[in-house]
Amino acid sequence: MTLWNGVLPFYPQPRHVAGFNVPLLIVILVFLALAASFLLILPGIRGHSRWFWLVRVLLSLFIGAEIVAVHFSAEWSVGRVSTNTSYKAFSVARVRAHVGLHVGLEGINITLTGNPVQQLNETIDYNEQFIWRVGENYAEAYAEALEKGLPDPVLYLAEKFTPSSPCGVYRQYRLAGHYASATLWVAFCFWLLSNALLSMPVPLYGGLALLTTGAFALFSVFSFASISSVPLCQLRLGSSELTTHYGAAFWITLATGILCLLLGVAVVSLQYARPSALRTFLDGSVKDCDSQEKRSSPLILNNPLHKQFGALDLTMSTNL
């Protein structure tokens, strides 16, 4: 057996996990660390303000984590099928396997898992990633996959997304992914701005920033959904056909955009209708003001002997 690029052929490179990768894991761990740090200091917040801050901070961290994490997810459009298909080129051998297609903003993941995994004296368990983001060449990645001799189902699906494919979906998916990614980064910037403004005595502008965050999150969803108007080529694997549908990342981003819009509308409405209730939710200021009023109320001390000695009434007033 000859070497290819310094390693043995037939799957020499590390495998990529479809739908879950290292950047996504890093994003999740960073936001979990922030949430854990806040929970550690939460007992130091007194009174009912503790629960206001708990809801506010955890909800904000969820929105920020979701906006960043979906960039690295391959679950925007997914498809899966079980079929009996050919395994290698120039061979009549067929295998029973589960084939999966996972489309993200930066590329696709193709999975091939045997049923059972051990067939033809081989372990059939592949996860292949093909990237089209800026700085990556999808056509070169596909050419390398051909040289490495990957299984037929993987090459067949990867070929449908090449720039030279008659399907013509490469340009649409690539542009939709770029626009969706760009609008999500803008949404992330406005999320940071909304957190800063809501921590200042300008909740109206914080609500407007939340509205803008939700709007750009929905723009990203609409950008990716625009490819639905482009008919995807028929994907036949053996006797079965693979069809795709919107995945978890798409629906979570849609829900997050709607959530930001609702929160922004609530903040703006409360600012005009009930500003005191808004301040209560933001920092528990009503309870703090009540406590401050109790602390600043005057304490009256009357002299009980003023009647006995006919002295003037002595009144001492002090602020505690």
C-alpha cells in the first residue's frame, strides 16, 4: 500500500463530528463559565433583587451563547436516510448504512455509518467535513477526497455541492451562509450594546438595542431560508432518496430572534407606561428605594418629664 501525502490512504485524516465541533464546544464552555461565575456571586445579592438578576443575567447569556454558537453548528439544514448502496468505486459490493447530510453556514458534514458498523471486513463509520467559508477552497477539498478514495455515498453528496456541479447549489448555499453569518455577528454586537445600555439609566435605548438584536437574528434566518426557493437536486442513494429539512440551529435562531423582539417591545412599552415597574425588573430599585425611605425617616424622641417640670418639649430628630 502506497503513502498519500505522508500517510496511508483511505481515510488518513482526523474525523470531524457532524453538528458538534471544537469551536462550538469552546463557545458553550465560555458561556457556561460565565453563568457559573454569576451563580457563585448570586448569594451575595440581597432580597428579591437576587431573583431579578438571576432571570436577567441567565436569559441574556442564553441569547448571547445562541447567537455565537449557531455560527459553528452544522444543523441549519439536515437530512438522513437508511439505504442499501454501493460502497467503493469499481466494486459491486453494497452495504447497508445510514447516510446523513448536515448543512451549516460554513460548509457541510456528511456522515456514513454502517448498519451494522462492521461490513466487508471494514469499519464503516465516516464523518467528513467540506468547508466553503472565506479562505477555504471547496473544490480542492473535494479533489482531496477523491484522491483518498472515500466511499461512494460521501463523494456523491459532496459532488452535488461543488462549484462545477450541474445542481448549481454551491453559490446559493455559500452566499446564504455568508449573509446569515454576517447578520448574526451584527446581532451579537447589538446584544453586547443592549447589556451595556440596560445597566445604565437609559433603558429605552437598551430596549431599542434588543429590538435590533432580534431583527438581525431574524434577518439571518431569512437569509438562509432564501435557499429554499432553489430546488435541490434529487439525491438518490441506492434505492432511497435523501431529503433535507431545517434543523435545530435554524429553529433555535428563529426562536431567539422572536424572544429578543418580545423583550425589546416589553422594555420600550414599560418605559412609557410603567417606568417604575421596569426599574424593578432591571435592578430591584423599588425595594431599595423603600428600604432607603425607611432608613431616612426621622426618629422622634419626646421628653416624658416635660410636664412634671414644666419645661419646654424637647424633641430630638435624627436621620439613621
